[in-house]
Amino acid sequence: MKIMVITLIASTTLAGFSANLLAEEEEVPLFGSLDDVVYSENLWAEMVTQHLVGPGSLLSTPYEGQPPHGAILDTVDTRLTLRGNEGELIIERNYDGEGVSKLTVANDPANYLKAITVMYRRTGYDPENQDWFWVKYKPDGSLDVDPQGMELAGRIAEGTAEGCIACHRTAPGGDYVFNHDRYKRTSNIPGAPD
């Protein structure tokens, strides 16, 4: 009789454990999910089509950067339509390496390009953070990863003290953009500036 009771308790406990495992597996990460990765791949392909990234892409004037980006940056600010969403698009190329300067980057950008960071406004994607979709690409268009191996696409570092959202939330103008405040929104979105 004791054996049966122990077996029953073990089965009940194991069933509860399995249910917890299943619930954990269904949890969607804040960034790096399959949807985020696929969306970032489509975004890259459309940016290549529009000559915004990749060989022969449109470049702006290099300027001095700061961490966590590169020593030298160049930024392209435009609009893009992807999957029926027309949104603001900010592409920042991050340059670094020995001998990097505004002049060396202007003359040979591919030699110093370390990463391409992107902010793309997806209507309804993340209202609490101005609907920005964040991506960090390697120069070849593949996704960069964080120290835990998570692909850097989506709500990168949402809810943490560091990372894309935490940093850009401090930008003046309330639009999460540091070099201008053209994208300021006035709406009933929680956290949106007045």
C-alpha cells in the first residue's frame, strides 16, 4: 500500500513538473524570438533593396561616436515600408579599429565597419517604448548576439538597467532618438511624451 501511495505522489509531482516545464517553454522572450529574427531578416532584405545597407549603400557624413556604439558613426534617417507597416527607420553604422577616424571611414568604410544598429518604428509593436523595433546586425547582415547567445532583435534588454531601450529612453524630446526629436509622439500610449 505504501508503494502505491508513493507512486501516486511521484506521478502527481511529475505531472505538475511537466506542466511547469511546458509553461516555461511557451514563454516568449522579449527579444530574439523567432518572430523577431524573421522580421529582422526581412528588414535587412528590404534595406538592401533600398540601398540603405550592404555594398554600394547610401552613407552619411562620419562623426565621432561613443560607447556602446563605435568610435566613429554614420547615421541614415528615413522611412521604410515593410509588411504593410510604414515607419521611421534609423540606421547607424558603428565603426572602430586601429587607425579609425572620420577621414579613414569616409575613404574606406568597409574596413572599419563593426556593426549596424537599427531602430524601426512598427506601429503597435511596443507602445510602451514608442513602438521601436531594435536590431544589431553584423556587417554581413547576420544578427549579432548578446553574451548569453540571444539574437539582438526586438525589444532588446527591455526592463533592464542597460541596453538599447534603457539608454534611448533618456533621449531628450521623448522619441528615444538622440540627434533630434522629430519623432515625438503625442498620444494616449502609456509612457508616451505629452
